[in-house]
Amino acid sequence: GMTGQKEEAKPNVLDPRQLVRIEAVHRGFLYQHLYLANCLLRAGSAGVDKIVLEGDEDVELHRATDCLYVQVKTSQGTLEVGDITGAFERFSAIRAEHTNGARTGAARFVIASNVAPAPKLAGMIVSADWPEDIEVHWPDGPAVDENVAAAACGTLAAELPFAMLRPDTLTWKLAGAAMLAASGTPPRGDHAFHRDELPALFEQLVVQMQDFPAPPAIYRAQIGELPLSTGNRIRVLSGLSGAGKTAWVAEAVTHLATPAVYLDVGETPGPALASAV
């Protein structure tokens, strides 16, 4: 029967099964890149000094006292025990490096899945012999896709102060930067992002408040000149260059009884104007 939903057209290929495999590989990488974007957006508040992509694990979060190693798993069904066996073996090798002093700080491990664990794995996670330093994270509710991951990043990006880019634009830019780092392409030859890079990476710009321009020594009011304060929440005053807008506001503010601030937005990109103000 008809479901009422329109089927998306697939390319006409010789081997449809190969297409499914290729799509699955890239979907997994895209989810991982968006996971990294999410980590970047949270890095400042979480005290992360450096983030490494595709090192010993998919994502490594280095902090002053510990290091968090994340294995990102994507699946169409549920997360099975067999899906994490390899990760457990690598976690053991990394844990030994921290124990014998080859690596500093404590080690913690996360398996980040786009789907919930299968019943057998879910039982193992809550059992007494599950390692204390390993956590399994997955979204609540039904399986999520890369669109949900992108939306989650967009929500975080919208909370950044002084951001010049729209949240969705920043999200996909960060995903692209993750792809660059995963491939070790310059300037990401070390596969790493450092804390002091974040403002530039997020394209954050703090425009300092400026003093109002100095009014002319002798100010001659124009015919029909507007009052500065009318009680309206938003006003737009336009005029040709040289019409006297700056001189008018500089003079008018000297007679204003309420506080006023001056913000020069001449060099501010249009999409960033609202957040800057």
C-alpha cells in the first residue's frame, strides 16, 4: 500500500549492493566528523586542551589530568557485543600505557554509538564486572542519523558568543575541518585541534564598544531633525553619506538622560550583526 511518503531517487548503478556499502562507509565517517564538531563546540567548557582525530582512537580528548579515548560506532540496527570487541582490545593496550607511565594522567574510554546497545550488551554494561573506566553513550529513543547529529551541533553553535557564522554554516565547516584532520592534510598534519585555535575556528569576533564620535564644536540642527529617544524598541535611520547622521547622534546623545552605547558595525558581516548587537 501507499505510505504517503515520497521515495528518494537512487542513482542507477550496476551494483546496488556496492552502493549500499559505500553509502554506509561515508555515513559512518560523516557521523564521526559531526561527533568531532560536537566535541570542538564543547571543548572550552569541558577544559579540553587538545583534540586528536584518528590517533589511537577515533577521537581523543586531552585534558590537564586525564585523557578520554572515544571509539565512534555507527550501525543501522543495534550495537552488538561483537561490534565492540576490537575497541576493548585497544582500550586495554592504551590503559597499560597509562599504567606503566608511558602516557601521563588517567585514561578514560567511551564507545559512542548512534544506536542503543542490544539486550545482551545492555546487560553486560550494568553488570558488576564491567570496567569502571569504560562508558557507552548512545542517543535516547530511536536510532538517530547524521541529520540529528548536525542539529545537535547547530544548537551548540547557536550558543557561542560573538560568532560570525550562522550555526548550520559553522557546523558543516567544522565537519569539513574534521575530515581534513582525519586525513592528516596540512595544516592538520598532527591530526589535532588545540584550545587556543577555537576562537578562530569558530570565527568569533569581539567588537569593542567605542566612545560616541565627538560632536562638532558648533552644531547646527537640521530642519525637522528627529529626537534620539522616542521609546521605540527598534529604529532604522538612513541617509546618504555625509548627510549628518554621525554628527546628529554625537550631539543628541550629550542631551540624553538614559545610558547609551555606541557599536560600530561597519566591518561586521551581515549574518553576524544580530549576535554582535
